[in-house]
Amino acid sequence: MAVLDTFSLAGKRAVVTGGSRGIGKALTRGLAEAGAAVAIISRDAQVAAHTVEELRAEGHDVSAVTGDLTAGPGLIDAAADALGGLDVLVNNAGACIHKPALEATDDEWDAVFDLNVKALWRSSREAARHLTPGGGTIINVGSMSGYIVNRPQPQAAYNASKAAVHHLTKSLAAEWAPLGIRVNALAPGYVNTEMAPVDRPEFRRYWIEDAPQQRYARPEEMAPATVFLASEASAFMTGSILVIDGGYTVF
């Protein structure tokens, strides 16, 4: 097989949680461009429908399943049934609260962990049952915040949740390798999305100037690495956390 052919996802079926906007939308488009049929999971039916319409107009095989991942199991099953099977799961859905630890409530902590960790855990186990017959890949979207403490904004719950995602990635990779399931994670730095207003001037000193590349990322810059992790190009790779942060964490 030629090198570029190993990156092809032709015939693969992928699910992207939180795939209707931001990084998730960019990852959905990237997987579809590589040849995969993609089902996105979103809480917002209207936004999901708009994303599906947009990507289908570009010629991609994209569909949507609407629901709340924190409400319980079943959404991965529904998406896999719609696709006729499952080869790739991208756990992208996430939440962040910027609040000092002494002011954050237990409910706010739970909201972050319920989506960022518990829902990811549940979705991964649900997906594994579909992947087990022939193997497949799970890609978790962690964060450089799993390695560093961001500044100036306080976000202890988010940081702790992403560190948990990274270690859960390694734990599942070790346990599921004999089943033919590879589990890896992306750890993005500052990416310009609705969730991270990285272009606001008051944050430039810490978010931009502290990074060697002196810029933030566009969502679509996360897509090639996701295709790599989903494809045979990364066949000998599991339990890895791929940091994409413009060099932010080197200091």
C-alpha cells in the first residue's frame, strides 16, 4: 500500500460527538473528505441539521443523531445503526467553566465531568461493543490543559477533566488492544472556536505570545491529525496523546 493510501478512510463509518460546530465540525469534514461516512451527535437539532445540509452540499456522506450524551447510553448505538456499523469514534463533545475554585459549585464541577469524562467513558464502552468484531479506533479530544494550568482564566474542573481523559485513553488502549481497538487522543492548544475566544485582545499576552508559533489554531488544523489517528497510517499507535498546541507546552 502506498503511503498516502494508508490515510484513506474510504468505506469507514465514523461517529463524532459534538460534531455540529467548532472543532467537531472541522473533524467531521476532515473524516468525510478522507472517505468516511460520518454521523454527528449533537444536542442542538437545528445546528446539527444546518451542519449536515452544509456538508452534504459539499458532497459528503454526513448524518446526525440528536440527543444529550450526559442523559444516558444509546446515542452511539443509534448512530452506529444509522451508519450500518462503526469503525471510528471521535469523542469530541466537551464543556468548560471559567470560575475560581473557591466560587465554583459542585453542580458546575459535575457538569464538566459528566460531559468531558463520564459521557466519554460511556460512549467509548458503547462503541467498543460495535468495534470488537473487527477492531477499530477511538479518538478522544483531550487538551493541552491536561498537562498545564492555563492562565489567566481559572478552570480547575476543565483541566482536571482533560487530565482524566488522557489517562483514560491510555487505560482503555492497554485493555482493548487485544480486541483490535486502538485508543488515542488529541490534545489541542488554543483553537479559535465559540468555546475559546482566543482572538480577544485581553488574552493575547498569555494565549498567543506565550506560544512559540505566536498564534492560535483554526479548527480545521485539527482535522489532518484526526484522519491520521483514524486511519491505517497510525496502525502501530495506541495509548498516545498527540499534542497540537503551536509549541505552547514546551516552556
